[in-house]
Amino acid sequence: MDEWKMQQGNLGHDNDEFADPDMAIVDEARQPLSRKVPIASSKINPYRMVIVTRLVVLAVFLRYRILHPVHDAFGLWLTSIICEIWFAFSWILDQFPKWFPIDRETYLDRLSLSTVDPMKEPPLVTANTVLSILAMDYPVDKISCYISDDGASMCTFEALSETAEFARKWVPFCKKFAIEPRAPEMYFSEKREYEEFKVRINAMVAKATKVPPGGWIMQDGTPWPGNNTKDHPGMIQVFLGQSGGLDVEGHELPRLVYVSREKRPGFQHHKKAGAMND
């Protein structure tokens, strides 16, 4: 926490001592979360042949219908021809994405969650999602979870801090006993440690419903930088990972990072979509 506050205190200053670590985290957070995976021709070409065959049959059918009008019911024939041509055109448009299908692969080391209002997006749900990501059966050094808080909420920040502490017990427990599903809310809700964690998170949410007149104050007595959600500096806090925190068995944990982008009056931030793009 002290290191994070020192970094916040140096925002806007050319201090190389703190700039490099911050920029490294920001640059990593801006990397794409997925990539396009090429699909083998052996899988695409058979379906393309089916599309071509259907297109030929459709063309022959429409040609026959147009060249053989029904003179006794010309109005109905014309209406049916227009409808058939329209449906044929719609079907052709629908085949374009199927002719060039796109498959994407998610980078497990760049998983990202976004949140804005802890009153509308319960921190307990976010916490369970984070815990399930951190407990994945995957190499620890290849997993990073970024929480993008576009609302700069102290409630979300403290909830994530509690989540990081609980992860020290939950992650090794999941890996030791091959727990599925890995979200504690879904797996069991009666274990004492999780119930205590759940009570702390819900207490934070209840407390956050009424903002103090002077704004939120951190545990050390300093004001929360995000008290003004529309005018605050960028905030980054690494809770876990890269020897920043070990589990109860002394093993390294996946990286868990809290990020809240800078906001200033007069600038269009595009809400949550802007946070994901930043």
C-alpha cells in the first residue's frame, strides 16, 4: 500500500524511479486479450463446397420461377417472387461470415475484468470471478488478472484487497484437492473462512451506500484518490504475483492487479468501453 501511495504521489512528475514499473504494468494491461487462430482448410473447404452447391441450386430455382410466371394469379406470383429473392439475398449475406469464419484464443495470462459501480455490480461476484481465475490449473507465471475499475471506487479496491488475502488460502486448496468449480460461492458456502470473507465484502458494500461528507478515508488517514469519480489520477496496485504475495503454503500466486484509469473534466471517457480500450 505504501509503495502504491508513493507512486500516486509522483503522478505528473518525471520520476524515472517509479515510471518504469508503472509503465511496464500499463503496457502489459494494454495488450490484446485474445488473438485470431487460423482455421485449417480441411475444416472450412467442405462447408464452402456445401455453400456453393446451395447457391447453384438456389440460382436454378429462381431462374425457373422467374421464367415460368403464373398468368392466372400474376399478383400472387409476383409477390412470391419478390419474397423468394429477398430471402435468397438474406441467405447470401448470412454466408459471408461463414465463408471466412474467425476463431479466437484467449490469452490466459492477460485476463481482464471491468467494473464501475459496486452498488450495481456486487463486489462479491467480482471477487468470486477473480478467485476462480487465480485458481485455474495453469502455470502461475502465465496468469495475470487485471481489474479495471472505471468508477474509482474505494469499496472495490478494499474488496479486491480482501480477495487477495483470501486467495492465499483458496488457491492452494483448489489445486491440492482439484476443486471444481473454483468459485467459492458455487462450490460451498458454509465453510467458515469463506463465510467470514463474504461477511467482510458485504459489510464494505453496505458501508459504501453512504459516502461521508469529506469523502472516503484510507486506513492510514489519507483521502482516497478516487473520491471524485470524474476527476482523479490513474491508480495501479499489484496485490499478488511476482513475489508480491505467497499462499499459505509458501507458493507463488498468479498476478492480481487493480487498475483505475485517470479521469479529468472536459474529456470524453466513453464509460466502461473506454476503460477496456485504455
